[in-house]
Amino acid sequence: MHSNFTPTRPLAGIPLHGMFGLLVLLLWATVLPATALPAPESAAGAVVRIENMTKLPGSSRGFPANDYFTFHRSDRVQNSKGQVLKYGNKATMRIHNDGGATLVITRLTTTNTSNFRITGVSIPSSGLQIAPKAYRDVTVEFLTTGGETRRLITESLVLSSNADNSSSTKVTFRGAYMTHVEGGSEINVQQVFDAFGFKTQMGLDNSGNPQVRPSSNYPSASSVNEGKHGDLILSELFVQANPNKPVHMMQLAAFHGPGTAPTELRDEASARIVAEMKYYHGDQYHQTLLPKLTNSSTAQAGDYTNRIDQPFQILVAGHRTTGGTYDNTKKSEILAVRVYKVKDRSGRIVPFEYIMIQDYVEQGCGAGSANCDWNDNVSYITNVRPLAVPTSKSIAALTVSPGETKVYPVAGSFNQGYPGNTLSYTARISGGGALPSWISIDKTRGTVTVKAPSSAGGQKYSIQVTATGDNNLTTTATFSLSIGGTPTTPPPPPPPPAAGNAYWLEAECAQVGSKWTKESSSSASGNSYVVVKSGNSFSAPPADDAANRVRFVVTDAAAGSYRLFARIDARTGNDDSFWVRVNSGAWYKWFGGMEQGVGFVWNQLPGNALALKEGTNTIDFAFREDGTRLDKVYLTGDGSTPSGLGSSATNCNPVEDATSFWLEAECGSAGSGWKTLSSSATSSGKYVVFTGDRRIAQPTSNEPAQQVTYTVNLSQSGTYHLFMRLNAPDPGRNSLWVRIDNGNWVKFWEEIGGAQLLTSGFQWRKVNNDGNDISFNLSAGSHTIRVANREPGTMVDKLHLTRSKVLPTGMGSTASNCSSSSYAVVAQSTASSETSDRLQASPAVSAPSTVNLFPNPTTALLNLSLESEYEGRVLVIVTDMTGRRIRERSYDKDGQLLGVGLEVADLPSGLYHLRVIEGTLHTVKPFVKQ
């Protein structure tokens, strides 16, 4: 493009509120030792890991990915005004050794050194050695010259080493090359997307051909919904998606005339900058991908903020997502800033992340014209969403006669929220049950097909339809389905499986290959599941290697035929398949019939029953589509369909009695300086935090006001490890003093290895001393754990003392230091509004709520009666005794009374908690499912 924008820049383009953070980062980088980065638990051999040091501003996220580097260069040294140009032609690649043995690299290069070269290191004849938990930085430089004037070049890393995972270490280098600069010499905006590996598309012209230069006319909602503008969405205003996570912005490209340009977030009236979110790029970087913040900076152009508390519009070079020209005219005619969904390398939509493109359209430009090239300023934003969300209205009742086939459209009851948001539809029986086999729903069209058999005559069903948008936000509506005719007598229920004829197996407790990752989720059985994050094997199973599979071992099996059910979270049609085999036999391609977009649910393996032999058998799951999440497996001889979380698994080792303790932080003996506050992100809904002054110096005595104490009674002597589930949101609120009995005080303020102790919300960390891993040699008998203030604002949820070194996941198990039969009504203190896990503001509750559950115990339906002065959205959460979320419902309360019924027939027998959240008020009550 030929236009430019050169206003006065504050502090040479450095975002004002980012100055302090930038200084801290620079000082931290100066003192950080080579061994300080946290790493996964050690393997026996060397383990290589690549980190891309091009970071999304304000985060540790390599961009576009740790295994994908993007570059740009041109043969031109100067721009049209004779100014020296700068390019994003170099990147730092960090090579980590996460293993337990020295990493020896014997070859380090690229697939074509005339395009990409690695410098900053030499390989001696004995190999380049990197100690365990250390790393080495090298520089990757993009060198391509000559040839086609505007093109993308792709090469790969070549790395030979003794690492256990050397053969699976894959890294892509992609560079955009331009012979000349400015005007028609620039790469187009689709090439910008492609350079970062995104599958985001610009759209099609009237002939169905790719259109990279659409006109500046404001697109119609219908044309966007029809896909004519590719992955474009239309939304004038945006909001922060998750208030507990930062919003990050980063400039991907600048291809305009000499000068710089601002990118900023402004309020709805465009009167002021929101959260000080405004940045420029260095003016020498006006013809490159990945421009820097200033001409002399090493930081990427961008900005970030922890909180945006109002809707905002996006402005780029004075143009707005609300439409119009630079002088804010023709608002309904021209759209010069356009927002696109992010599609990753697999073509999947990345929720809450968007690409913004801008063009200096002046008073308007036509499709294909030189002025409408849309690559002038391209930026990336995370953790935001359009202001509007999907909504729904009631669906009319439907009556179908037995033997009749009825196709019933329900999509008309749902509103997508904003143009470009694609809804997918799923349906279940209200309360969570699966649909009968003769009811189905078209996930794209939103049509329900009913083929009622004669056996269904006289039956009534409540069908819940859920529409899920691109950001995985959902809205539901129900309708009543009546089948004409006379009810038939149902067959008797099948007998329970014989002893030894049913097996429950947790995925995370199986033999999990290195290609798979164990992840935490409160909705998963055992709080964990396994998933392959990257890699597909569509046409054939992956190599028969232990790294590629999850192996379940069934011991002492009775010979016979078994049905296999797996509890799977298949988020989309691109995350819904596995390869499965029994006893190393032929692989079965399981790629159909999985429920999508409804979280973890039980799915039955299609086809014939599995034949198990007497004794030991193996069941293998190999990846077919990455992203398909596996939680639990159930083998049954009678074909009975499981529900809920199922029964306890037999393949996880039980915790030793009285050698492992789970302790709720708020149930300890707290001194006067500690406060108990509320959060739905904690194990029991509460946590403790010190609210007084800092105590950086080591305590000289046991000061009760400064401490929270916990007592455990160990049945065995031995070596114990202490873990805490805490929220350490920033460097000023991330440390504690800890001791057991009268031992030395432990300064718990760093990760093991010396990195700064920071968490994303409440997470588990192992207690260590000044970054050094420690354990406690304890005798059998009573011991006292003391947690003392070091920096106020460090939030503690739970403690775990155990002989195991394994870091806990999720909420952990049920605590032993709180009464499980009690319930509490707690109002969140105003102090908690300063924490990163605060609840959204709601109308105040001026009087306690009355909550009644009946019948209690219950077998199928649990009735909830709520009486309070609160009006608004009420959240109801059912958890088991380990704190896992079993069910979550929301209701609108517009009067003093709310009465609802909860289906719990599918829950296993046991004790549960029901939590009612009214704004900032939490009420927790127990109930028994028989």
C-alpha cells in the first residue's frame, strides 16, 4: 500500500502500562541461570525440547508455535524514502534437555541452508553437550534471495542426537520473501495467514475463485454467513472472554508506506483507550512480518492487559471495527478493519482468538484494486469474543405416530449471536441421557429426525437441543416429543454383570505412550484424561510403537464376549476417532458414532463384541485424529451402558492408608491475619489468604497470627513430599514460609530449578526451598505443618502430604480435615474482588438464602427449593466427594422463589454436594444418591 500513518508516538511506541513489566522481564532475563526453566519430570535418558523465543507479548507462548517459526526478508535495503528497512529475518531457538542424562547433539542444521541457516553454535567432533535441565540458544536466519518475487519458502530442522525422542522432534521454518518492497511488490494477506501456518481463508469472488482483495464495502450478514468472505465475522464490539486470563495483542504484519501506525482498543464511544491497550510498530518495520515494538527493541509489537471490564471496539490506524472511514463517515458503507477466525494448522478454529486486518481504504475501494490489498496492518488478539453470544427460544412440541419418519427443523429457535459464528447442534434427553437410536440430529442443519418404532407408542420425551458456536459457547432449548399409540410393557432390566465380568479402567492409569499427554479436567473421572495434541493418522494406524498408544491391561479376566465403552470428549468432527485393538490383533478404525460437542460421554465401540481370553488381556488405543480426549474405558459382558463417571477403576493404585493426607486450607487453624474467601475454582469453594504486611525475613518464632497450622497423624515413618494447590498471580503475591514441626523454615517462592513461581489460577506446586527440591523425613505419629505469611495475596486452596513424588492433578481427593456432612453459606468478601479468580459482579444479596433438597436421600429426581431476595442468573453445581464437577445447570430467577428438579438417576450411589451460586453468595448442601 501507498498510504502511511505517522502520529506522535509516546515513549517511542512502548505501551505505557507495559514499561514496568518490560523492565522486570529484562532484569529477570539478565539473572536467569541456564538451568532455571521448569521442565517435565526427568526421564532416564536425554529428552530434547524446542522452544520458540518469539513470544506473544506478555506471555511465555512461542508464536506461532514452539515447533513453527515464521520469518520475512527482502533484497531491498531501503524504502522509497531512502530509510533503512528492518525485517523479521531472524529468530532465537532454544534447545532444552528435559531428560536425566546429558544431551549430545551431533548434527544441527536445516533441510536447505541456502534458505535457512543456524548460527551461534558450533558442533565439536564429540558433539554439542547440554546438561540435564539446561538449554542452549541458537539463531535461525532466513536467507532466501532471488527467484519468484513474492513467495513462501518452507524448510525443516535437522537435528541428530542421543535424545530418546530425537526422531519425533519436528520443527518447521517458513519464510516470506519479497524481491522488492511497497505497493505491488508486497505479499498478499492470504500469504500473511499462510506464513504463520494458519488455515484462515479470505473468501471467494463471484466466480468462486479465492479473493484476496475484496472491496471495502461493508459485507452483508447473509454473505458472511454463506462463507463468501471466508472466515470473516462481523462484530462491532468485543469483550474479554475469560476475566481470569490476560488479553494479548501482537502485530503479525505491516505492509504500508513509510511510517508507523497505532493499534488500540477503545470504548464503545471511541472516547478513550481501554485498559491502556495501544501500541505502535517501529517505523523501519513497515514492510515485514513480525515487526518489533520500536526500531531498537527486541520485543514484538504488541501489548497485553489482565483485565478489560467493558465492551470495546478495535482501532487500527484510526479505522474501526464499528465501520466507516478514517474521519468516521460512511459507517454503514465501509468496513476498513476486519476480524477473522483463527484456524490452526489442522484447520480447527481456535476459540477466543482472532486476526484483524486493516487497509487504508480512504473513501472506498473496489475488489481487486491496488488500494484494497488488506495487508497494511495485520494483528492477532487472544482471550476476547464478540459482545453478542448465541441465544435460543422455546421449541414447539412435536407429535409423531409409530412407524412415521419425521424431520423436524429446530435451528430456527437458535440465534448465532453475530454473523460468521457457525452453530453445531447436538441433542440429548433432558437430564443428560443419550437419545434413543431412532432419534438423531443433523449437527450442521439443526434438524431432528424421528423414526418412532411401534414399541415407543404412548411414550413422551423431553429433548434438549444444544447449539455450540465457534468459541464453544452454548445455548440450549428443549421440546416435548410425544409418540402416538398405546404404551407397551417394557422388557425387564438386564441382570447385573457377574463378578469378574466387568472392568473399569482409567486412561491416565494405563500405559500411556510418550506421544500422548495427561491433562487435568474437573469433568473427567479421576480429574484426568489423555490426549494426543498434535498428529493424525487417518488412513492407517500409526507405527506399532509404545509411544503411539495407550495400553489397558486386564488381569484375571473371564473368557467371553465383551462390549467396550469409552468415556470420550469429541469436541468436533475433527476430534472424534481412534484406532483400537485387542491382544495385539488387527486394528479397528473407530471413526463413527461418537457424540460431539457435549463433553465427556460414554460411547460404545461399534461392531461385534470383543473376545477376551481367560487371564491377562490388553486393549490398545492409538491416535487417529489429534484432540480426541480419552477419559475411561468400561468392559462389560452384558452390554449394559454406563452412566456418569462410572464405578471406581481397578487399574489405579490406591493411596496407602494414613501415609497420604489431603488438607483443605480453610479447615486449618488460621491466625488472625488470614482470611477465608470464596472461589468456584477451588476444591471446596473456599481458600485462605493473608491480608496483612509482608514478612520477607525468615520467621524467628512461631507467630500464631501469621500462620495456618495443620495436624496429621502418620501411620508409617518415611520420606514425605508436600504439595500445595495455590494461586500465585504475580511476583508480588507468590511466596510463603513453610515448616513441619520445629524444622527449618522453607522459603517457598520459586519453581523447582529457580524459575519464578507463577500460576494460572489455582494450580498444584511442590513445596521447595528457594528453588531446590526437598522432602521431609518424618516418623510415625503426629506432625504439625505450618504455613506462614511471606507475601500477602498468595492464595492457598489445598495441601497434600504424601510419600509419592507425583504432582497431584485437578482438585485432588477428599480432604480429611473438614466435616463432609456440613454445609455453609458464604458471602464473598470485597477483598476477593482483587484476586484473579473473582466471580463476575452480580446484584448484592441482602439476606441469607434458604435452600432445601428433597427427597434426600433420592433415587432419581432431586428437587431444589431456593428462597432468597436475589434475582438474576443462578448457577447450580453438583460435585462428588473428591470435588469433581458432575453436573452444572443455570437458571434465571426473577422472584423470591425458585424450584427446579435435577435428574440424578444416572449417578452412582454415594454422597454428593450441591452448590447454589447467587452472584457472590454460595450455598453448599449435601445429598445422598441411593
